[in-house]
Amino acid sequence: MFGMFDRAGGAARRRPGRPAAGQPQPRHWAQALKENPLTRFVPFSSLVSEHDVITRGAISCVVWRLDGVAF
């Protein structure tokens, strides 16, 4: 169902997110697979609301914007 099984009826033995053998691939696919994943640079795990996020270390971060007259 939905490409999870091969024609013989068994589960497909390829990693998710990679094209099957024989299918066209992007030009720089091998180089892209060697790069660091985005999770190494972005410390957030969950977006709770527009202004609230949770980090991978389970720390809640809230962003406030203050408006007013500067004096």
C-alpha cells in the first residue's frame, strides 16, 4: 500500500526518503546526503504557538515584542 511493499509482496528494503534504484535522482544527491542534517543547527524541537517553542532540551522559549514610546 502506497509503495510500502514491493511487487513480491514483502516490505520494501530501502531507506525512507531515498529514491528506489533505477529512478532519477537529483544531480547532487550524493553530496547532499553527506551534509549535516538541519537538526544539528536548529535547537528547536516543537513549535507550540506563534511565539512559543520548545527546545530539544525541553526548555520552553517565549518571544515577546514590546511596543511603546521611546524616551
